Amino acid sequence: MNRSQGKAYRMKQRIRTLMALIMLALAPFAHAEGEKSGEFDYFVLALSWSPNWCAIEGDAKGSPQCHTREDHGWILHGLWPQFHRGWPSYCPTAERAPSRRMTSEMADIMGTSGLAWHQWKKHGTCSGLTAAGYFDLSREAYENVTRPPIFRKLDQPVRLPAHLIEEAFLKANPTLTAEGLTVTCKQGYIQEVRICLSKNLQPVPCGRDVIKDCTLGDALFDPVR
């Protein structure tokens, strides 16, 4: 190996070492799959504003959730087991999958039975609960949160600072704190309100990887259809 080749070899070794260190640093923030069911730190309750989801992707998919007869506002996207850093998903479980009746009965607050089925597979299996228990807890968490009625009174699309959504939820739910709630945006729209809850559904601070506060001052917000 001549001097030039030796220099190139050493440079490749440095790059490999640097990449390995970067991957090691990122590892704690990566989500896990196949973790043991029931082992997690807290829940994230995700509430999605249905008209915005429909504008972003639901209409293009022809989702029945977006039909005007449904009149959806804030729907339950999911109740997600969460670690202080990262989250489990698709956990092995001995519990039986939910029946079609179970998932259909969740459509009133989740938009479609298909979403309920997906949430069980990805997140419910990690809860340590039966499918019925997971859906019951999800409904309880959803109903425990007061969804500010002012958003249902809009009759036309508006642009607003994203922090107003957070402020409205905090005002309507005095037990919540800014550290336990985050508002996300997608493609310029308000996307979700995510609330961090203990295993018995009490408000808790969110982990650093959950807080994704939208800072838009002119986020789009569509009215109920």
C-alpha cells in the first residue's frame, strides 16, 4: 500500500467510525418493534382534526370518514404506549385480535373501523390489555378530555397561530399543562393535539421526543363538513 492509498484507507476508517458514533447516538430516539407487551412508561393520546386530515390525505383516499354525513371534528387517532424515549410497536401478544364488531363500534370516535384495527395492531398490542380493554381505555381517555366547542362553530376555513389550539385545550382542561400537551402541523394544516397521560390516564409531562410544537403563525384550519 503506497502513501496515497494509506491516506485514503485511514480516511475511510474515520468515516466508518464517525457513522458508527452517529448511529449509536441516535439509537435511544428510535422506536422499537417487538418489545414486550405492557412494558412502557406512559400513554400519548392523539386527537386529529378530521377536516384537516381529509384535506391532507383522506379525500384522496376516498375515506368514508370524510363524507359530510359523518360530521367529525376531533377524532381519536390513537392511544399510544410510550417510553420516556422512543416507543414500542407491533408487540407480540397472546391476546386475541379484536372482532369486526369491536372495531366498528370505535368508528364513532375514530372515523373508521380500519383505523381502530390498525391502532390495535401497532399500539394496542403493546398495552398489555385485551383488545376490548384497550378500546375501552382509549374511549375513556378520549371522553376525559374536553374538546373546545369553539372549533365546531367555524363556518369557513381560517388561518391561525398554532399556539391558539394549545391555549384553547389548556383553558378547557385545567388539569393539563403546557408540558403535557403538544400541537403538530402537517403541510401547513393543524394536524393533531397530543396529550401525555399516565397508565391510569392522569396528565403527565411529555418526553422530549413527543414534544413537536407547531410554530406556524398562519396554520390552516378547516371547518367541520
